[in-house]
Amino acid sequence: MVNDMRFQPALSQVDSLLHASLIPLLDDNFEGFIEQRKVQQLLLTHHLTIDKLMLALLPIATSFSQPRISGFEVGAIALCDEGNLYMGANLELAQLPLNHSVHAEQSAISHAWLRGAKKLVKIAINYSPCGHCRQFINETFEGAETLIILPKREIAPLKQYLPYGFSPKDLGKTEQLLNSKAVDLHYDSEDPLVISAIDAANNSYAPYSGNYAGVALEMVDQRIFTGRVAENAAYNPSLMPMHVALSALNRSGYDCGDIQRAVLVESSDGKLSLANNSLDALHSVTEIELEHLVL
């Protein structure tokens, strides 16, 4: 019996044999992460290739979708070089401009990033990636070689979908998303939420503005969700830390109404501020105020 009702409709779209193997995974704690050991078990049990397994699991990933404006549900699954699978889905924030949307590919990649993944190998999506997402994938380490897996299409690397792509190297940057070096912002605090936000900022990716930024959200049960800024060479596909945190919260099955505190930490050396952007996103889901630290 699946405890989390989010996945009930999706399971009806999955092969019945695979369906039975997934039920133990899809409990209340499932957040779209399948570790390498369990991935291998599914492959061996059902005699599947990794590509076919990722396609078969797309309905599950799509279950995380929250398209409050478009009504268009998109799911994505990232495979990284350690063999884990990371699910993501599009998230739209009601009453806010469309640039506050998190695309499914961004959700899956940020999911992998938050869990420590270093290299994206393949990404499966239930619809062809838009130009925005192709550019976002291209920001990752060796992103042009990432294989794109789509239903009823030949598998092809990103460079086929984004020929003559624009990348960090065009702006003289050697680091790329997923393999950038941590920075070292300091603040004397024993507050777990502040400490989490600082850690998120220190592991963020901001080579263009220098505004290393992180968000931490505390729920009523004291669980903490974090998000980091992920900038992009083309600027507009950059992913904001509040949106990364809300996407993670959404995958967990928590209600945004359960947020009781929110902290944004950003670097004083940055060329911009994410305070207004973060506050707008936060206030689209809750009325609590944003605590803001500039270090």
C-alpha cells in the first residue's frame, strides 16, 4: 500500500511488474531520490537498461509537479556519475511573474547538487527541454556531453540540442555548476537555521555576480530545507536560492504553510542582492518574514 497519495495516479502509468517493485520505495519519506544500490536492483530484477528505467520512472517524477499557472506538468530525472537518480518537477509560484518558475530540469539538477553530485551524465524528461533548460544544463560540468533522454526519441547529447552553445568558458570562467569550489563566509552564530543558510551560501555557485547566497527554511517540526543560488552564463536561467529550497520542500511533501522561519544569507561583495526576489517568492507561499544577513 502506497502511503503517499501523490504517487497513486502515476503508478497506474507504470508497468505492473515495476509497479510492485516501486511500492516499497514510495512511502511518506520518498523525495525523488533513488540511491545507486536500489537502481541496480531495479535494473537487474526487471532486465532494463538505465535509459529505459529512467523513462519508466518519469510518471513518478512528474507527480512532484506544481504548475499553478500553466497547468502543464513536467518531470525530469537526473543520473549522475555515482549512479544515483534524482527526480525533479516544475514548480510555479502563484501570482508571481513567470521568471519565478522552476523548470523540471532545474529541479532535478539542483536536487542532485544539494545531495553532493558532481557530474550530470544523463537526464530524462517527459517533454523536450526548452531553450532555457538547455542553457541551464550547459552550465554544469561537461554539460555539453550530457545525454538527453526523451520518450520516442533517439538519445542525443546536449550539444546536439544546443549547437554552438554559450558556456562559462565564453566568459572566462573555469568553474562550472556541480564542481565549483566552496567559498568561506563567516558569522558567529549558534542558530542552526543561520548556520544552515551560511553553509548553503558557501556552497553556492555565483561566478558572475559574486553574490554567494543561501536560504534555509525551518518547518514546524524543526526540519530544515536549504537552497543555493546557481548562476548561469546567460544570466536569465539562473536559479535563485529560495526557489531551490521551495523545490526541495515540494519534493518532500511538506506544506509551505508549515514554514515557521526563513533566512537568506548573501555575500557583501556581490554586485546585486537577492533579498527582494527571495521575499517575493517566500510571500507567495507564506506570510512569515524573511530574516536577511549580509556577510
